[in-house]
Amino acid sequence: MIFKETKIKGAWVIEPKVFEDERGDFYEAWNQEDYKDLLGIDHSFIQMNVSVSHYDVLRGLHYQVEPHSQAKLVWVTYGIAQDVFVDLRKDSPTYGQWDKVQLSPNGKRLYIPKGCAHGFLSKWKGTVFNYLISDEWVPEAERTLLWNDPDLNIQWETADPTLSEKDEQGHYFKDLK
């Protein structure tokens, strides 16, 4: 696997080595020892979630507060997604910064550490988005950062996405405690 750190400290794009032949292709999707040895990631993923989104649906920016903060390993198995993550860790050198990665069914994964808000925009009808998460969903710990916060100025590839009510009512970064 090839590991590339994003501009957000501790967030990584993981590209597998793909073996192709006349039958198709094969790649290793997860290897806990590689993640531990190469990235220092030494936790288990306890839950897997899957969402299917119509074109121009934006989900996020979601996070959970301590002690239920979640690390995520995400990837797309069908469609295309613009994945965005924001560093909310006050002790991080990249606090308040965001980055984005395009995900499609090529095996590329994105590891997002605890303490980051996360969201994605579906750029395809029926985008299938997969998440491995390190802590269970706790409704009381969940928070939403406003997707179009002018102070963050995230460069989404849409002007008028379809949003849930929860995502429409997200909080401004400057109002985080």
C-alpha cells in the first residue's frame, strides 16, 4: 500500500497495490499491522456504516465529542464523492484547516483521525460510501459543523446541494467550544 499524508496532520490517503490479470483485479483493502507499523494507528474499528446518496447530496460535516470521538476509514464502492475533513483538534498544528480528496471505486481509502469533522458530496447518482469507525454512534455526542461556513471557505463542487435538516442547521466553526 502507498500512504500519503494529507495537509491535515494524521489524515492519510491510502492507495492499495492493485494486481490485475485476465480475471480482473485484486488488492488488499485493510491490514491492521501495516496501519499500526507505518502510521502508528493502533485502534480497532468497531462499526461499519454504508450510505447510498443521490447526485449532489451533501452529508456532513459531522463529528462526535469526547469521549466518543471517532476515527474513520472511508471509501467509495460505486460512484464518486468529494470527501472533506476539518481539523477540530485545538492542539493540532493544522487546527481549523480543511482538506478534500476525491474518492471513487479504485480502492483508494481515506483515514481521518479522531477530532476531525467529516462530510462528503455525492458526485454520482447512487454513490455508495463506506465508513469503518472506531467508536459507536452516540446521538448525544454528535455535532454538525456548517458545511458552508464562510470562515472555513470550503471549496465544495456545488452551490446548492441537497441537505438533511440537521446539516442545514450546523454550527459555525467560530462558535465551537
